[in-house]
Amino acid sequence: MSELTRRDFVGAATTLAAATALPRIAHANATGPQPAAALDEKTIAELQAGMARGEFTSHSITQQYLERIASLDRQGPTLRHVLETNPDALAIADALDTERKAGKTRGPMHGIPLLVKDNIDTADRMTTSAGSLALEGSRPSRDAYIVERLRAAGAIILGKTNLSEWANFRSTHSSSGWSGRGGQGRNPYALDRTPSGSSSGSAGAVASSYCAVAVGTETDGSITSPAAACSLVGLKPTIGLVSRSGIIPIAHSQDTAGPMARTVTDAAILLGALVGVDARDPAMRGRILAKTDYTRFLDANGLKGARIGVARKKYTGYSTAADAQFDHALAVMKERGAIIVDPADIATAGKFDDAEYEVLLFEFKADLAAYLAALPAGARARNLDDLIAFNKAHAKEEMPYFGQEIFEMATKKGSLSTPAYKKALDSCRMLARTQGLDATFAKHKVDAIVAPTQGPPSLIDLVNGDPSGGSSTSPCAVAGYPAITVPMGYRWGLPLGITFMGKAWAEPTLFKLAYAFEQATKARVAPRFLPTALLQ
């Protein structure tokens, strides 16, 4: 697969900029304006403690977040991370406050507002559109299963976030963070930089304190890449841990939803609210839910004695800035007692790219048609051909900067019984799992494999689209295994992240290691909405 094609569904949006080695974890030292808000950077635990003390209520928290969105998203720095807010959010908050006054709380998410990506169904007065004007006004008849879980946990669906339209699977020249409904999202650390994608709005919203946590979705890099670009924690779970029913799909063999947060603890709390066995998702059939409280695996000493493999081949060498910060991160882990196995390269790195793309094209055509066919009467589109026709008829609004080349490639594919599809899927599983991650874990006997998530976020370029770059998102994406990215530091005030890759169902191990790294480095600092990077 060409680098140009690949970057559109991975959404890495990285640069190849050079940098000198950094002697320590580098923090952004910006002094630019930052709008003040009482809830800036507050964690779920801090919000719960404030409600317990009577310092604020779920209503007041929701109101403050709505005001912050209004002040930053369409004015001020004009971040464009929220497509719409929930008109019933305050009423829901009032009901949850009444429950609290009556002595009932449903758990750590009770009364906590959060945002969800606009490819996740909500059966309320909000639209679910994947950012496309073709689905503007589309209101599914049922919540996505994960939204049902969130509501049951007492969370408030505050609104729907912008995204790279159709989860960045429309054009080979797309700009991450752009959609027909929302326009171009901006990175809160440098407004001329990409927030990456496709979960751009969820990432930018959490980084900008529109909420404590948000839900993103990923096929390959769409949680971890924007999380790294916006200095967040982002978890891509094992396929089958989090339900996909009621989520606009790309490909069932790789799609998943997952948490995006400013801290590992908050990501663990949110994952606990998302998990559940959903009979509507074939990947979950026959599963028994074993864990829901992932906070119990958080251990500040979790790196001690852990064997950490270093994937250098293909996943380093494209950004000297990322490499320098990565080497320091490895030194920190070693200081905290980790056994660093360097290198622990994935032998099949890069060999499954073409097969992955083939699988995604086939599954996108089939899976999207199934989703569209299930929409209520009156939907503008029932299949991919309908969407292609809509975009052509509304080219001024939908295709002012880039086209729909991926749509056009996908619509030419056959059914999922086609031998070419089956061959590509078998190749992905063999190269990414058996001969890839499984072989690497077994050979080096490591608990996790680490690599830079990507380079510093690139400049927004609506003319040429995202530049080609490097990232480490694909091994776990194609294998269906878990990966978590954590802030690693900054260069020129631009965020850099480190990814911990795990075996299937190894979320507890990844949370332990990621939390220990986070506590050892305290790398993350809040954004200052600067106009550009700190180049001087």
C-alpha cells in the first residue's frame, strides 16, 4: 500500500521534522492566553469529590462545560470540536442530582458529562452522521449499546464531537479533523496544527476541558493518533471487549470504541462503564464479562520487573523529535525497574499493510450498507452508491478540498464471500497476529511492546491533505489487540505520545504499565491555544 493511501485511514498526521536529543521530559513552556474555567483539567474523581462536598452539582458542571464549549468552539480559538450539544443535558443532570440527593449514586460516572464521537448512535434529539451532510438529521431508533451502558452508569451525553468525516475513510487526500458538518478542527496546543483523526473532536474536546473524558472509535489509529496529537491517554481495546452495535462502521474485523482522557485513571474508569456483553455484536457472542473495574490494576510501581520490548524497526527513525523523547522515556522506565528488551522488533512490520487495506475496502462496503439499511424511514442513503451520488450533488459543501476516492474504490469490491477478501483477511491474521505480535511476545517474553505513537502533529493543509509520516498504530489495529498511548513529552510545544502494545485481553497489564509511566513522568501539561508551535 502506498504511504499516501495508508495515511488516510490511519490518520497519523505526523511530520518528519528534525530535533536534537532532549535531556529530560520536555514540557511546553507557552505563555499564551488560556481561557479560565473552574473545571479546567478536573478529573472524574475531583468532580465526584466536588459534588460530594456540595461545591457543585451535576447541573452546574454541565452548565460550565456548555459555556466553555460556547466560548472556545465557535469563537475565541474556534476549535471546531463539537458538532452539537444535547438539548436535554441539563434536564438529565437535574434528574441525576435528584438521585444523588436521595442517596443513590450509580458509580464513578454518576452525573459526569461526557462527549461521544458523531459516529455513535444516540436515540435522542441529536444527529448521528459521521460528520457528513448526507446523514444530517439522522436519528437512530436505538442508542448504541455503549451509550446504553453510559446512561445506565449515570453519565450525561453532553454532545456529539466532530471527526474526520466518515472516520477518515473517504479520500486519499483528506485533512484529518475536517467534516462537511463541522469544518476543520484545530489542535489546542497550536491552532495551525492538526488534531489528527479520526476521533479529532473527542481528543480536542478532552484536551480543551470541554469534558473530563470522551468516547472515540478506531479502525487503525483513530483513537491513539489524535490522543497523542492532543497530549491525551487513549485506549484501543481488544476487539470484542467493547460493543460496536450502533456505531457507523468501517470494518468489523478492526473497529472498536474506546476511552480518551487526560489521565490513565479516567481512561480506566470510562472503560469500565463501556464494557459489557452485547448480543448484537457478533464479536461478543459466547463471551463472559470478567472485569469491569480497571482502576484496580493501576500501580505506580507497575514498571518494576516488567519486561518491555522496544519495536524500533519501522516504528522509529521517521522523526528525530519522537525518537529523542522515546529514548528518554525508555531510560525513565529502566530507572523505575523495568527490564528493557531493545530491540524487540516485530518481524512482519509493514508486511500486512496492503492486505489490511483490501480487507477494509471490502468490509466497509458491506458493513456500511448494513448500518444504513437499518436506519429509520426517510434516510437519504441506504448504501455506498447513494453516498457517492449525494457527495457529487453537494460537491461544493462536501468536497471543497478533497474527493471520495476511497468510497469509489470500495463500491467496486464484491461481497465478503469473495476469495480475494478471504485471502486478505487470512493474511492479516497470520502476519499481524501469528507471525507478528504473538511471535514477538513469545520470542522476547515481554509484557508489552513500546514505540513512539507518532511524530509531532503536522500543519493543517487543506490543499494537499495530511502529509505522509510514521506511526505505530497498525500492529494492534490489524491484530485486534489492545494498545494505549500516554503523553511522553513535547517538542516545540507540540505533543508526543508513547504507545504500549499488548496481547489480546491484556488491558489490565497495559493500564498498570501506562499508569506507572504516567506517574513517573507527569509529562502532560494543559494546552494554551497558541497560534503556532514554539519554534524559537
